[in-house]
Amino acid sequence: MPKATKKSGKTSGKNANVQPKATSKSTPSQGSSEDTQQSKRKRDQNEDEVNGESAKNKTARVTRNATAEAAEDVEGDTIRQTSDDQEISLADLAKAVPALKQMHTRMKGGNRQVGKRSSGDKFQLSLSLLEVFADRYRAARNAHKGVDYQRLSTTKNFKDFKGHAEELRTKEPELKVLLMKALAEQREIDAGKPMKNIEALEEEIVMLDVQHKEDVAKCKQLEVDIEQQEEQHSLTVSKLKESYEVEIGKLQNELNEVKAKYDALKEVMTGRGKSAELGGEVNEVKDKVAELEQKMEAETTRQAELVAFGNSLDEMEQRLVAEAKDLKARRESIKDEWVDLDNEKSRHAFHT
């Protein structure tokens, strides 16, 4: 730069009208600073691309898992509700947007970005787009109106959503979930509760993966055990069923026999049975009845004979009684005659 000379308090006329020229070129110090920053950014980018590929993939996976977990934590109570039911208050929203940015900073872990979107993931919002989306959402809420998604989809940041405003609208519930998640984490941090860093999250994911594999193995073993128990149960049920069927068959046969005997006896008792149709039991009963009838008939005959014999005895007794009376009368008559003879003999002797 030209030096301004000062002579005895007077300025040279030549230099009186000289003014500094405006230039677009940076000063050496400014240019050096910008070169240094560009070199550092390029170096950081190269380091991320060369040495940080694995970490970047892990970080991206952790980010996706954290986002999915945040969505799952409130999915049942929030995403399924209407927009009016899950609105965040303006006071909480004012704290939630910065909290979301801080949460993303923690998730990045010092990296400029967390992973890259796949080519087929056109409508997936990156962390930076989520932050822009959060700012637009907060501005609309502060203006007491909804987000103009048709207009927002035509902006530079959301050019992938051009012509797909409804796709962008479907991201609002996800944004609200993340805002509430970020606000909850920030409140825990403010309360002194330490938050997990990327390394801790990665370790937790590894542990969860191991636990998941163990759970899968246990589940498969349980399936095998259940299948074996089902086979054993089926075999036991089959054996019991066969045993029950045999026992039921025996009982049914016995019941049929009892019913047949009962019906046959009932027919005999009512007199409607036919000899040709009766079974062995009925024939046996009939034979016994016939035998009893024969015995009764013989007994009746014998009783009649006894009655006749008794009657003859009675007649004989009456005859003997009559004869006895006659003999007694004759004896008395003879006795009287003997007395008369004895008296006659005595008189005759007296006269003689």
C-alpha cells in the first residue's frame, strides 16, 4: 500500500486526492487463512474417505438405530395419533430445535457428516435437512399456521421433494418424534445425567447383537422343544384315545347285552314274547317256569289224592263209629239180658 508522507503538517497536493482503491483481492493474510481452512477441510474429507470409512458406516448405522429407536419409543402413542394430538408446545419447541441440533452434533462425534444416503433412498432426510425442516416447522408454529409443504418442496434444500409435497408432509410425525427425543435427552443432560457417546452406543449395539443371537438360538431351541412336546403329547393322546375306545366298546357291548336281557325279560313278563324269538336266557326262564308248573301240577294231584284218601278215612271212621255204637248198644242189651237172666235164675232158685 502507498505510504502517506507528512511534511511539516501539510499534505502534498499530489497526494491530497489520492484515495485507497477498493479491491476484491484478499490480503495475503486473509488468503493464507482461507487456503489453510480449505486445505484442512479437504484433508478432513480425505481422512474421512480413506481412514474413516468403517467409522462412518458404524456411525451411520448407530444414527439410523438411534433414530429408529426414538421413533419406536413413541410410535404407539404419537405417530398413530393425529397432528393435533401430538403438537409440541411453543415453549418446548423453542428448546427442542436447538436440542435436536446438539443431539445431531453428539451423533456425528466430530465428523462433518454421518454416512451417506443410498441412491434409492430419495426421500430420506439427512441430519442437516432435519435441522432445516425443524427451523421451518418452528417458524410456521410461531406464526400460528401449518407448514406450506407445497412451497417448501420447491426450495433448494428440499429439491428432491419437488412434486412430492405429500412425501415431505409424511416426515412431520418423524420430526416431532425426534424433537421430543432430543428435548428429553437435553433435559437429562441438563439434570446431570451423562449421555452415551458413539463408542458407547457401538458397544451397546454389539452387546445387543450378541444378545439377539442368543435369543434367536433360545427361540429355535424352544421351538424344537415345543415340537418334541407336541409329538409326545400327540402320541400320548393317541394311546389314550385307543384305550378309551376299547373301554368304551366293552362298556357298549355290556350295555347292549343288558338291554337285550331287559327287553327279553320284559316281553316274557308282559306275555308278548315268542319262543322262537327269545334268547337263551328267556328259554332258561321258560324252562324253569315249565318245571315249576309241572311240580305244581304234581303237587296238586298229590294233594287231591290226599284229600280223597282223607275223605275215605273220614267215611271209614264214621262207619267204625257207627259200628262201635252198635256194638255198645248190643253190649248193653246183652248186659241187660244177663241181668234179667240172673234175676230170673235167683227167683227160680228161691221158688225151688
